[in-house]
Amino acid sequence: MHLVLVNDRLLDEEANQKNKERLVDEWKFWAPDLIYKSAPGNHMTVLKPPHVLDLASLVCAEVSHGDTGQTTSLIDQALSVYTPGAQSSHPNRVSTICERRVLEGTG
């Protein structure tokens, strides 16, 4: 299981770090093999530009390790909610970013 952690905009940096540590500890009870990463933004902005590009990079790294692509599809669906009019060729779609990274040799 993979978990992406983002900041709570109401907390300072130290409190956010403690909150992330607490969340990881709680999740590890249910998912002992938990893999977690931090991403910029917060709960409301992580799926919006520019933060979605960082999230896409995290997802692309996992896709290159054998993810079936379901994750990219789910994030693309969520992104379309926050980016009205996002078409399948939209440059900020996670799948588009992953494809671009593979073509560039960075994915």
C-alpha cells in the first residue's frame, strides 16, 4: 500500500511533521508494509497545478515499478474534477505526464 502525505494548511511545519508521523504509525497497524511519501500542497491543492505535477512524478515512479496504471486513471479522474475541461490529451493528466517521462527517458 502506498500513502501520499500532504500538509494541513492550519498547522505549522513542526506540527505537520508530527501529524504525518502519527498518520504513518496509525496506517502501519493496518498496512505493515506501507510505503509513504510526502507531496507538496494540502488536501485541497494536491490535485491542482502545480502540485499535481509533483504527485504525478510520485505516481510515475511507482508505475515504472509495475503498477497496472489503475492508479494513474484514478488520479486522472480526480484531476478532471479540479480541472474542468481536461481532455485525454491534457498536459497535466498523470497518464500524459508518465508517458512523457517514458519518452524522455526520465520515467
